[in-house]
Amino acid sequence: MTTTIKLNPDAIVVMIGSIGTGKSTLVRNHFSEHHIVESDFIRSQVTGDRNDNSYDGVVFGILYATLSARARSGILTVVDSTGKRGVIDEAERIAKKYKRQLVALKLPHLKEEEITEERMKHRMSFINGYYDIVKRIDSQVIPDSFELYDIDDINDVVIDFELERDKYTLDPQFKYVVVPDLHGEYRVLGEYMERYPDENTKFVFLGDIVDRGESSYKTFRLVDGLIKAGKGFGVISNHDNKLMRYFKNWLRDDSPDKYFIGSFRDGKKDYGLSFSYGLTETVDEFFNLHMHFMEDYARDFVLYYEGLADYLYLEKNGVTHFFSHAGITRDTIRGMPVKKRQQVVLLYETTTVDNVDLVLNGSTNTHIHLGHDASEKIITEYDAGNGNRMIKHDIGFGKVDHYGYLPELYVIE
């Protein structure tokens, strides 16, 4: 009978079972390596031998400190050990402190004929240890704070995550036009809208809608209007993030000189931000607006940015599409929550030919769509096999003087 385990993306999961029962196999079948905290691995780091128990006080001290730090950060953690009383008690304390879901997966004891040297890691001395652990497991009570799952068959388990990507999923009944970094090219966006007027077509904006081009303000207003009307969808990006941070500081500033461009140009109102890569032009345009429009623009842009998706997800015609500005992570592919360290990847760290296989982590028929790095045309950067592709979309709007033509954008029918 299939065991379905429902997990929050920041849960603490404790494995309970003796040597050779398949705990590590189950864990590696259903979780990424970076979700696993394993006592044997820590023991090998401390003593050089994963079977040397002489420093277990140190080993489990490291395990508990690691579990506490990960719980504080909201990272899904699976504790792969036999489920000692101390582990159960510490997991309960940590889960209560950080308000995390607490789950125990308990595996059945081996049958007599299954207790072999091969299963006991080629050492007969493990057999006595096995029976000691069995007695301990049978005598201990799992607290009610744990959601306890008794696993009958490690090969018949389904992990049901509450996935982050559910919030960012696009409706497959529509066509999607992937729009590269616009960088203030308002008229370019207008021309593309005329090319794709179909009511069944929606736009996916890969970010960086501001900085450099003819009007970041007009471009923002158009993109924001499309998204509010349900005609477009957008993701977070580095240039838009910096303008959002500038506007947040500006809105909090109570001094009257914040409305005058001189205060910006003499460095009084830069709020500690770097103004390279086009942001100076964007803020200059901002100061040329009427005072009333400045307030509206700043407030509306902050609301716009804070409503963007970290990434977008589309399942269509047997292909899984992920849309992000710069890069994407293994956890993002799995639909796990995006933490601050992963937002850095989404905003700045390009997924490249060299690391795309690591990111895909065994996925099939997955297409990763990215902007951020300008190229002369839309290109398929890498075919990773198994139906996987990485597609770069930034064709350099706002970074080059002109094109003799506007290239066609990538359309997902």
C-alpha cells in the first residue's frame, strides 16, 4: 500500500530505523542531497571513519547545531540517523522554537533472513548493534508533536510537497510570448504588442524593464498595466530590484529637497546605491516628472516589484518551462521556497552551460528561459539531452544603438 507523506517545504523530517532497513535509500530517492543531514557523514568528517562511535557527543552536537541553523532559515531538513532519543528530543525542541512541521518516518525491522553481512555493511559486529537498536526503537515513544508515518515498503512512498511554484504557475491554455530585458525601450514593446495582438496570447517579461532606453517610466506603466490586466506576467530582476530599493528609500525620506534633482546629482539622495549601468538615466527621468507623479511612480513601482514572481512555471505539451531573470537553482526546479541566498541566483548568477546539468538534477523535458546576459539574437544556448534545453532571451534592448529590424520573439504555442 502506497504511503503518501505530506510535507511543508520547511519541515524537519527524522528517520527512525535500524541498520540496513533502507533509510538512506528512501531519503536519496525522494530528497536532494542538500536537504539531508546524515550522522554517518558527520562522523566520517570528525573521525575519518563513519563507523567510529568514539566521538558521538561531538558528532551529534554538530548535527543538532546544523539542524537548528537550517530550521531557523526555513530549509527542509531530513535527519538520516537511526532515530536516537536525543535526536527526537532535539528535533522536537527546534521544531517548536521555529514553528516547523515535524515528521518522523519509521521503517520496519528486518526479517531474520534479511540480517546478512552484506546488509550489515560487511561486518558481522553490526548484527549485535542491530538488535540493540531494535530494542531501543521498540521501547521509545514518539511524541505527539511528530506526524508519524510507518513505512511498509520504501519503494512505495510518495512525497507530496506544498510547492512554491504552485503560486507561480501559468495557465497552459494560453500562448506565451517571452519578452527579453526591455531596458526602457517603450516603443519596442509597443511594436511587439502589435505583432502579437491575439487575445489568447500573453507576455512573459524576464525582467529588467528599466534603465537606459527612451523611457523607463513609460515602459513600466505599460508593463504594469499588462500585468494588472492579466495580459502579462513578470519575474524579479537586478535592475528593477535596484530601482525598487531606490524608490523605497526615497519614499521614506521626509526632507523637502528629495524632490529636486540637484540633491540627487550632488550625492545627497543616492541612498548609498551604485548608479552604474543606466540607473542614473532612470532617476534623472524620475526627477523630471511633476512632484505629484513622482510620488505615484515611486509607490506604484515598489508595489509592482513586490508583486512579481521569483520565477514562473508552465507545463505545456509535455514540456516543463521555467522562466527566471538570470539563473535558476535545483530547489527552484523542485518547486521549493526561494530563500534569500537563492534570490541572488535568480537576480544575478547566470545559469551556464557548465552548471545547467547540475541544476536540472535528472529532470527531463525541461526548458529553462533566462534573460540578463545580452546577445545579438535569441539563441538556444545549450541542449542538455533528455529533452532539456536552456534558452537565452536577452537580445540587448537598451544596450545597443539600434537594430535594422526587430527579431521575432520566442513563442510557446
